[in-house]
Amino acid sequence: MMLAGGMAATQPISAQVNIRVNIGTQPQWGPYGYNQARYYYLPEINVYYDVYNRTYIYQDRRSWVTTRNLPRQYGNINLYNTYKVVINDKNPWRDNTVHQNRYNRYRNNHTQVSIRDYAYRGNKREKNVYENDRRNRNYAQDRSNKRRY
């Protein structure tokens, strides 16, 4: 009986656990203007970046390899200014030949604004110019990203 009375007198303990997982968070060098990106294709070096797993996928001889860091042969690439194509398909490297043909024209295009660089731009007029430019590029890219069956 005393045990039951002791239990009734105790206050319930509530604990709040706050867990933040950054699944799918785009890196600061990612292209500005995308709400969601699963993969980036970097046409300049023919490499994919997996946004969810934060890994690079590149071809080594006849196999596709996944690593946390870019290999040494890509050490001169500036991820903030190299062009990135957002691809939300599953296992996009399977369509690598299509991606190479479609996005080869962006190999030396260094005009894309990164998330970091856009955040540094404080001038509203300048933001509008970049926003309009982004919309035009995204419209063209969205049209070319659609699969035709």
C-alpha cells in the first residue's frame, strides 16, 4: 500500500530530445535557387555529388566509385565556381553518356552563383538580376531534364 502511495506522489519526468539531422542539406558550393537536390552533376570533371550522403561518385576505369573526397586528379577544381547540374533521378551515373552529351556545353561555364556567394550579395537590385538569370537558366534546364519515353 505504501508503495502505491509513493508512486502517486511522484511527478512524471518529461525529457525533451532534440535531434537535428541534416539529410539533404546542400553544401555552400551548391547552386543557388534549388529547394531540393538529390545529386549534382559536375560536367567539367564528369563527377556526381550525392547531396544526401555527402559523397562523390566518379568513374575509375569501368567502375563507379563513391568517396567522401574528390580524388587528387580533381584537386584544381573550385567547387564554388564550376557549373553544377541538379539531377533528382535515382542512380544518375547510369545515364552518364546522356549527361555528358547534354551538359558538355557547361564544362567551362563559371557563371553559376553558389549558395554561399548569393548569401553575400546584399544589394536588392543585384539579387533581382541574379534571380531573373537563375529563372531563365532553370527553365531551360528543367526542359532538358525531362525524360522522354
